[in-house]
Amino acid sequence: MIVQKPFGRTGHISSQTIFGAAALGSVTQEVADRTLELLLEYGVNHIDTAASYGDSELRVGPWMSHHRSQFFLATKTGERSAQGALESLERSLERLQVEQVDLIQMHALVDPGEWEVAMGPGGALEGLIKARERKLTRFIGVTGHGTTVPAMHLRSLSRFDFDTVLLPYNYMMGQNVEYMHDFQNLLELCRERNTAVQTIKSIARGPYPNGDTRTHTTWYAPLVQQKSIDKTVAWVLSNEQVFLNTAGDITLLPMVLDAAETYGSKPSNAEMESLVALDSLEPLFT
């Protein structure tokens, strides 16, 4: 079973590895239902989806009639206006077949212009606060991609006391001095506030080379060998403050869950540098 720990100040004891339900975006319900069995087998009790993840919410919805109490359920909205965000959440509730999600997140809030709209008067944050007042959600979070996201999350937390943040974190990102400076500052603030920190892109090998056909449903080229995934997952999970969201490809899920269940100590720098050379790891964001 995968280790469980408090998910920030939410009161939920979540599996340290969270199911990234983007993996369900283009699968059948039959495949999705087999995935549910796998999650239960490993003790994963936290699902993270989004309105923009294809059919993901539709695939999760049928699970909820029998398993709602077993999962912390999170979704996201990319809308930037109050009305748009509220209507997006209401559609997500219909697709998920629930009356309330545990967490609604402002999705990919990194662009400064979009940030000003979403966090300003009549912006998405205003709509999500109303949604919380209406008990459509219990908690509010913010997510982002790219090298500026830890700095933007710090800015967001200075404007509003979000319950959760989500951002990239892997060995290659760990070699970016500026990124890690902001990342560590973010971790420190989240520790002080007991804000949950979710991480993504743990098994990213790098961007798909130009002209290469995608081999997986992730938008980046992922690692595919169990030994490599074991090391990268262990590197992330050795940071006890963070949660790891699984990759958005259903075929990779069993390997990530196995790595999360069996990881031990943090791989050494020498081990990780050997992996960089062996698998030709590249930074996903520069």
C-alpha cells in the first residue's frame, strides 16, 4: 500500500501518490473501471482531474455512486471570470455525478495578464469563493506549469490563502537554480501555512523531439523503463512535504504506482546523473 499522510490543512489523509486522472481523457469506461480497481489495490484515495482533460470527468463520474466516500476528489477550471469559473465547476459536478468536490483549482494560472483578471474584481477567484460558500467545493487551490510557476504561486498566496498548490518537480527541474530558489521559498511558505503541495512531471524524460510521433498520451516524452521510473519517483517522494500526481497515461500508471509503493531512500546524485545519461533526460521547461 502507498504511504498516506495529511493533505495540508484539509483534514484528509491522502495517499502520497495522487491519481492524475488526465490519464482517463481518451479511454473507454471499461478501461477506466479497471483503473479504479488498480487504485483501490494500491490504496490511492485521491483523484485529481480537470474540466479540460477530455472525457476524464465523465469516466470518473460512474465511480462516485459507490466510491465517493473513499476518495478526495479534485478538479480544475481554466476559466478566468467569476461567472465562467462558477459555471465550469457546475458542469464538472454534473459530469462527476456529485454535489460537491473537495477541491477546485484555478488551472495553469501563470500568465501575468490572466493572473490579474482571475485574481481581480469579477475574476475566477471571486466565483470560486462563492462556490465554496454554496458548498459546491470545500477547498480552493491553484496550479501552474513552466519555470515561473513557483514565483507566481508565491504571488497568488500573497493575494489569497489557497489551500493547495500544484507545480512541476523532478530531478531536471531540481538542477535549475532559479526555479529551485523560488520552489524552496514556496515550500517554506506552504509549510508555515500548512498548504498542500502537489507535484507533476515526475517521470518526464523531456520534450518530444521535433517530428517524432507521440508514443504516449502525455504531451511530453515520458520515461518507460521501471528502473528509471523507480529512481525518478523515489527522488520526488523523498521530499516528504510533497505529493506526487501520476502521469497522464494509463499504460504508465502501474509502473508509477509500483515505484511509489516500493521506494526507499533518495537516489544519490551519482545515480541520478547516471540516469540522465542513460535515458537522455532533458529539462521539460527552460
